[in-house]
Amino acid sequence: MLGVGRNDMLCEICHEREATVHNTEVAGDVQKTRDLCEQCFQATEPARAGDLAAALKAGCRYCGGEPYAGGGSPLPSPTGIHRITFMCRPCSQEYYRFLDHKIPGFVECARTATVTADLIAKMRACDFSAILTEVQDHMNKWVAERGMR
């Protein structure tokens, strides 16, 4: 999960500039979080920094609105790559409301960037790929019904 925002935290690399890029990755049961300034993010991950700039410019992946929350696209592109994308605030709220209905506790995990053993067990017990496909279909319909595009 990759986020961009202001929170008055110093970059963990240079310890001088404000950390505005926050990256949380989960591999198995291990969670790793990095808080970097824009310059250190660009220096350590130039490909992702370019993807981030393009994603910010593109806006919300559902309606094109102002970017609010972002990260790796939940479903890979046809090439198998998970691209960085953003959602506007209304789409983000609906997206996470829907996911929390399907996987109770998911929103709390996303909000706190904390993965619990209970949530991991719930995710392993469900067909996560099917839920992600379902949420994409739901969001496309939700945006169309509201005429947001």
C-alpha cells in the first residue's frame, strides 16, 4: 500500500525532510513500513516514483477525481504488473465500505496499516481474487449510477 500525504514525520533515510511517501508492504505474516521524503523515494525507487507521478496526474482510477488514497492496483494489468493507482475520497470510502462488508476487519487493517492474524485467517478463508473482481464490478456500477465520470 503506497500513500502520499502530510503528517509531519521526518524521512527515515535523510532525517531532514518531511516524509510524504508512506509505503507498507506485507509478505506472508511480515509487515514492513517505510516513510520517505519525495527526494529519497525518487532516489531509492525511481521506477515507482515515475509510476507515482503518472498515477497522481491520472487521478481516481474509477472517476478521474482528485487523488485521495492510493496504492498498488488490486488486480494486475494484462502483463501481470500491479500498477500504482489512486482513488478520490468518495470512491475510496465506497471501495473500503464494500471490502469491509465482504471481509470484516479489512478497513481497520487499511486504516492502521496493521495486519492481524485474524485478518490473515479471514483472507485465507475467502476467495480474495473473486472479491477483488466483485469490488471492481461494484465500483464501476457505483460510479456509473452517480454519473461521476
